[in-house]
Amino acid sequence: MKVPLNWLSDFIDLPTRDPEVLDEILGSLGHEVEGWETLRPTFEGVVVGKVEEVGAHPNADKVRFCRVNDGTSTLDVVCGAWNFEAGAVIAYATVGARLGTDDAEPFEISAREIRGVMSNGMICSARELGLGDDHEGILVLDELGLAGDADVGRDFSELLPFDDVVLDVSITPNRPDCMSIHGVARELAAYWQIPITLPDVDVAPEGPPTDARVEILDPEANPRFTGMEVDGVAMGPAPLWMQFRLLSVGQRPISNVVDVSNYVMLEMGHPIHTYDQDTISDGRLAIRRAEDGERLTTLDGVERTLVAGDILVTDPSGPIGLAGVMGGSTTEVSETTTRVLVEAAHWDPPSIMRTSHRLGLRSEASARFERGVDPNLSHLATQRTARLIVETAGGVVRPGLIDEYPTHIDPWAVDITARDVSRLLGPEPTLEDSDGLLRRLGFEVAGTPDGLRVTVPTHRPDVTRPADLVEEIARLHGYENFPDHVRRGENGALTPAQAKERSVRRILVGAGLAEAQTLSFVGQADLDLLRLPDGDARRIGIRVINPLREEEGTMRTTILPGLLKAVAYNTARGTSDVALFEVGRVFIPAADSTDIRIPHQPVKVACAAVGMFGADGLDIHGRPTDVHTVTGILEMLTAALGRTMTLSAAELPALHPGRAAEVSIDGKPCGIVGELHPAVARDFGLEGRVAVAEIDLEPLIADQPDWSFDDVSAYPPARFDLAFVVDASTPAAAVLEAARAADVGGVLESVDMFDEFTGGSLGDDQKSIAVRLVLRAFDRTLTDEEVGPLRTVIIESVVAATGAALRGG
Amino acid sequence: MDMTELDAVVEAAPGRIAEAADLAALEELETELVGRRSLLSSLRRSLGSLEAEQRPIAGAALNDAHQAMSALIDVRRAALDLEAENALLEDDRVDVTVPGARPPRGTHHLLTQTMDDVCDIFRAIGYQVATGPEIETAWYNFDALNTPPTHPSRFESDTMYVEPFDGEERSGPDELLLRTQTSPMQARYMEKHDPPVHVVVPGRVFRTDTWDATHAPVFHQIEGLAVDHDITISDLKGTLAHFAREFFGPEAKTRFIPHFFPFTEPSAEMHVWFRGGWLELLGCGVVDPNVFEAVGYDPAEVSGFAFGMGVERLAMVRHGIADIRHFYENDLRVLRQFT
């Protein structure tokens, strides 16, 4: 909210106008100052002048020739405005004056010839002086009551409080009472413990009583309605000082009556509506809830369709206003209005919020109503408005304040004990201190046997419980005055699963992958890019009801599309070697096993790589990414975590039919690995082989009851290589498994494949698999005599299991 | 035994050994001087023909000659070995400034690092880490956190709702949504744990926000909660000021200004003085009694504080990152700056 210090000074004597100090103080009270603006006149060299003579220009019809007294001499000025005559006191820009000094290029006034007549300066309009939009005519200062003959020659900038500082204060939603200059002044008065002046609400009713009547048909929707009639108004512009203030808070002046309503709302925080009373049928208003489908044309000219629950102001002709949100077009004040009905009403906050949000009609008024306007302010706001209308638009207040208030809302009492305060705030402030602090805020305080009984004024709907009072005490005491104490817990250890999850990330980072964070959404288009078949479970995601973009329309069932897009983002920017991983949740449309109210949201580990992967240097550039890149990463990851991974080749959606596998960890299927199908890779904008994996995190971080030490032998190993010729379709894993399964009395330390060979002397449907075996005993050095028979046992095992032939054997 | 010839050999030996140009020449010389066919060896073989009393004398003289020459040969051999090795090493010289054989360098995402950093700061003072579901019920995200049914944060303009996963329509507290904050874990954690509670909750949250430099529909928060029988506003201030010093450096100044959140009362915003200005860093407050009631804690018996901070904001402030989109583009040129 914009708070000009000059306006604030109507209510309190500011001990300081230093914005930095005010920033500090308002901040400490919970009203953050987001910034401030220093206002200065936008002109230099403008004086109060008096028009001595007005005559026709000898050579032009549309302008007139004037003689203007600037206090020292009388000069010739040509003027295009017609809204003044001789004798008018005006704002006179002398030769050398500068206008628009807040612009990059101010306009300097020079003496110049206009159609053969020298014009020495300019008579200014409001707009030329930065005082609003009005440029229909010049400013006639004596008509506006701003200056008279005695002021001629004075610097115009002295006439209005041009020098001002406007604070931009952020008001939290629990404090509707501070959405006004008066409210902010009340907080500062409490802080400084200084008196506050209330706005003048005296009215002098005259003539016959008003015939306007209001009936509240739904007191829950409209707990209070106050109104007052002002008769005989003359619509026109508001006085300059009021326009000036509205402009300083960014509000565009419209007309005297409308400006007064806005002024009172900004000043007192109570939104005001004004009707042209002569357009209200029979002068009778009734307040009720709308029915579904009712229609109303609001004053912006839009026909609105209403729903049950909207609150309507009606007259015998039907709805004439959407209460608290926007008036109707038929009853708004216009240029011809002479009789104004002022309305200050209290509306049900949630109803206003629903209606204004639904229709997208959020205004200064609805913002206040939906947070809660003080119901006991309504009659004062009505009177203040009526008074200011009379002041600015003439007319008289008709006797008879309309005040429908079926159930009076009274201040309420909240009891608070010393312990309520000390257990949340500590020993200071004491109960006695608290008493004083609450009184400063305008709360009535009385003692009880163990504490205080606090009566809360109705402008503080946020204070209903002891905790709310504690907040008020803390706020006024000053948060900075509470000592600091570091609160320690008992045990900051990660759980084993959390520690292992960190390990998963660290191992992958250590392996050379970069961690990505991609969005939790997928679009149907992403799943199409993956070419997932219709029946694929990953096709069935949980839909977002209100996504902002279609690609954020479904919760992801797989991390891969997001990760592949991130890979493509990099390759498109010239990074050709990319290896990413992500650890994140996917969303499965089935109940969670521990909380059936929500869906299952398991964490997956996914990776994707393209280009070269591995060590990089002068004569080494990694190796081209393929399926083995990622199976190798998974092998390393699982081995490092003490798990056993097995792969079984499979044809899988999105993946290369001959280069994909299902992954099992410790015997449990948990994901997939492989190269992308080239067509899928192309669709993601990727070239070359793209290797991916996506597995469950759970088996990697699950408890490991049997993770015990395996002793190491002190004896040397016996190493030998074997090459087996097998059918081309035999998986290498079968050879390795058979070798491991051979009964060699527990001395087989490792089997690893080091070569694969086809062609040469081998048949077309054959391949050679070369493995290196390491045997080692715990209790002795294996002799050649021992190793020979064991070698035979291993060969026999492989031959039996795979039909292999020992190459060169 | 005539030693004259041997004396001449021994006398000439040092010069000849020193002149041996390489190991092969030295080996040849060694054979000649002390080898089996050397004069020395032949004299040794003839020792037996001497008189018994002369044998030790002659033997000692022969041994002396052998030792003298062998020692010189060993010294020369060591010198030649060294020379040969040095020559080899010289041949082996490379330009060490060419690019090394770099293992692939992975990186942790800056958001993960930041979350780990924050969690570790709190773990060091005894806070547990917990995580929770990202699709939540309105009850945990709003109702349990004292957020009124009409609160604007529940509107679709702020909160993303999801369709029921099982086809069963839900309404009110059962509605499913993408959690807008990590705060729902406050209630979930307290339901499962009795006080005292000291926990931080990192995780992903969602808002109906359009992408721009400071907004994203997905971002991360870290929630904190401490509940016990004796917690006051001083614990809140001291703990978070400690966090700021740990995260931004020992000079970090903090200030707390009153604010409003539905689930804390009193509430505050913590500002940190960083790079010459006050920055809003996080929201916090004393846990509202209604939150305790929602989870079955007795608000007359326990008190606590809670806080929530944006991970992206922390990282942006600490590292001078101006655009939140950098976190989600996963550009390796960005990721690799923060390992």
C-alpha cells in the first residue's frame, strides 16, 4: 500500500520523515516497507500570475491574447484555453521555466512568436504541471481556492505539498485494518506512544429526511449496511489537493464523488460505493444472495452471469450491484447525478473472495472486504464520505443515517495468563509489560487472578486467541529484543536409507555423471516420443487438473523423457558428450502402501548418456556410449553398494530390440537398461547411440542384514585364461555363470570376460568368449598340480551348461 | 710365487676400470681381472703348491688384490648403472603440460548440494532429516496447517490439483494436490513421533506459476520443525541466526520482522544482510496451537517453532544466479560450475 507521509501527517505528528528510519520501524511492526519514492515538483520557474486582460489574437481565432502579471511586471502571453477571463489567478510558466523535469528531456519555455505576436511564457494546465490528466483548460487557481490576488508572484510549487515521500508498505493478509493511511498511523502511534487524530466525520443534515430504504434479506451475507444521502451535488472534478493525493498513491482522479469514495477508502480502509439515488427504483434497496444464472451488467459494461452465493444489491427492478465487488451500470453516478446515496457496508469476507476470484474482478475494495473490514467503522465511513462530498461537490446531507445492523458485532474478550506469554516468549516481557504493550495497541486490558482479560477492538479480527495476543506483545516488544538461543536436537544422524541414497548420488557423480533436476511432469507428447505402446503402464499417469502448460499436464511415470530432453538441451548447445542422472519421484496411480489416501510415489534412479564417455586426455577420449556404458555404471553402482545385479536381455518399449535388458538387483526385477531405439533417439533430437537406465532406488538403499566381512587370503593367486566357442545366441552371462557354478572347492576368486571374437575360423553362428579366472585358496599356495584338475572342472561346467567347446583345447 | 705380474695388473686396474665406457666393457674387464681365467684366479689355484707357512701370506695378498679390484668394479658399475638409468629417463621425458588423462567428472546438482548443505547444518545441531510425498491431501497441505477453507492459497491460481488415482472423487480435506510447501511433513512427522521433535524436510514443491526469472511451477523447499516443552521465540531466532552464519559465513547478520503465516503465531520473516543489502530469506514462526491440535499434540503442554526456506532462492543468493530456469535446464556448462 502506498503511504504518503503528508497524508500520514493528517493523523499523527511524525517524529521523523526519514524513510530509512520509517522502514526500520514499520518493518519491526510487521509492515515491510518495500521501497519509497520521493515526490518533487515536475516543474521549475512557475509562479502564481494574474490575468490582467484577455483579448482576441489579431491573427488567430483559436487562441487569445492575454496580459499576465507575474508579481513584478506585466507580460504578453498567448493562450489557447478559454476557461478563464480577466482577473483569473493562474499558474504562469515564465520564460526560462522548465516543465516535465521528471522526464529525460524537460521542456524549456522560451519567448516565441505566435502568429505575429510575441508570447512570453505559458499559462499552465493541470497536466502540464504533473497534476493529473486534465488539459481541457488551464488551472484557475482562485476558482480552486488555491490562491488569490495576494499570492501573485509566489512560486507555484509552494501552493501544494509537492515535496513528499511515498512509502510502499506491504500489508500482510491478516491485517485488513492496516490497509489504510489511518491504520498505518494507528500502528505508528502505538509504537511512538503518541496521540492520533481521527478523521472528521461531522455532518450537518438539512432539509427533508432521506427516502432511501435498505432491507437486509440475508444478514449472514451482509451483517451491516449504512448509507447516507447527499442531495444537490454538482458533479465535476475533485479539488486539486484531493486529486493530488490520489495521484501520489497512484489512483487516477475521475470525478469529485468517485474520488471522495476512493479517498475515504484509502484514508479509513472502508470501501465505499456511491449510487445515483435517482436511478434506484423507488429508492429501495434489498440485499440477498444471487440465484444461479441471474445476470447483471456491471459498471464496466460486462454482463455477468451469477452463481448462488454471490451477494446482490437489488432494487425493485432487480439486481443493481455485485456487493463488495463491482456496482451495476444502471445506478452508477454520472455527470448528471445530483442525488448521491453513499453506501458503506460490511460483507461476508469468504463470499466476496469467492465472487471476486471467480469473476477475476479483484479491486482495492474487494481486497479489503475479503480480508475483513471493521463493521463498526461503516457509519463513520459513510459520514466521512458524505461530509467530503458536500465539501467537494456541494449539496446537503439529508437527515437520516441508514444503518441496518441486525446483529451488533461487539469487541470480544480474550483471556491470557502469564504462562501463556512466558512459555512462548520467555521471561521478558513480563505480564505487566504485556499489559502496557496491549494498551498501546488500543486494546482494553483488565486484570484476572492469573493474567489479563483483553478486550479486542473490532478492527482486529485476527486477534481471537491467547496466541494472537502473544504475537501482538512480541511485535510491539520488538523481535530484536528477544535473546538468541540455538536449539539443539538429540540426533542428527541420517537414517541408513538416507545415507545410502546420498551414496547412490556420490557413486554416480564419482563415475562421471552429472546430476540433473528435471520437472515432475510429462506431457502426452513426451510419452509419444518414447513410442510407448498403448498398454504400457507408464502411459497411465495421474493428471494435473489445472496445468499451466500441456507439457505439465501429467505427473511423470518415468524420469526418462525429462532426462532425455535435458540431454538434448545440451547437445543442441554444442556439448556432444553428455551423461546425466537423476534421483527423483515418479507417480503411480495406485494407493501408497503406508497411506492409502495418496498415490504411490516411488523414487527412481535414471541415467542417460550420449557421445563419448570415460577418461579424456591427449590420446584418450573415452569410449563411444553404448549399452555397455550404462550396464557398466549399474554394475559399479550395485557392486559398490554390496548388491548383485543381473541382466536379462529383453525387447522393451522405447529401446533398441537387441540392446536392452531387464535389470534385477538381488534377484528382484527393478528396472530397465539399454540403448534408445534409434527412432526414439531421433525424435528426441539426439544423434548416435543413446544409452539409458531407470531403476528403483529402493533395492539400492534397503537394509542389508548380511553385509559382513569376507576375509582375504594371504596366498598368491593362480591365474589362467580360457576361450570358449559358443553359439552366437548364447549370452556371455551364461558362460560366466557356469564358470562360477563349477565346483572347485571354494577357491574360485573371480571370473571376468575380457574378449569376444567372431569370424576368422569360427562359423557364422559362433562366437568366442574369452574369460580370465583367478583361483586362490585361503590356507595354501595352489600348486600347478592342483590347478590343472580344477581348470578341467570349470571347463566341463561351462561345456555342460552352454554346449561350448574349449577354443584351442 | 711371483707376484710381480699381478702387482702390475693391480696397479693398472684402477685406471682401466675407470675407463670402462659401459657395462659391457666393465663386464669384460671384470672377467679379465677377477674372473676364472684371470691371473688372480690362476695364482689362487697355485696356492696349494706353496709351503704351508707361506700360504696364508700369499692368500691374504691375493684376497687383498681381489677385494681392491672388485670394490673398484662395483663402484664403477654403480656409476654406469646410474648413467644408463639416467639416459633411459632422459629418453622418457614428456611434456607434462599436455592435457592429463582426466577421469570423467560428475557433478552434484546445485539444488541437491544446497539441500545437503542446509540439512547438514541442522544435522550438526541434532536435527533429523525426513522426506514426504509430493502428491498430498488438502488436509496435510492446508487444513492441518490451520489454513482456512476459503484461503486464497487454495485457489487453482496458486495450487495444482490432481485427478484421483483410483477414480474415486474426493472433496475438502481429501482432495489431492501437488504440495505447495514442504510444511505438510510437519503434520505427518508429528503424527508418527512424540515430542521432542527436531527435524528438517527437504523436497520438491509445486505452484501454479508461470516460468520467469524468479518463478517456476516446480521448486524446492526445506522445512524445519522443533517441538518440545520449553521452546520459545528465542530458540527460533537463535537457531535460524546460527543457520545463516553457517550457510553464509560467520559475518552474516540476521533480522526478524513480524509476518503472517496461517500455521505460525507469532510469525516472522528472516532477513539476511548479504552483499550490501537485506534479503528476505525465509518465513518462520512459533507453531500455531491449531497445528498441534490437528496432530494430537496438546498445545498447552508443548510449544515449537517452524520455518520454511526456498532452496532455489538460497542458491541464487549465495551464488549470484539471476534466473531460476538455470536450475532446470541442466546445462552442463552450468552444472559443472558447482561440484
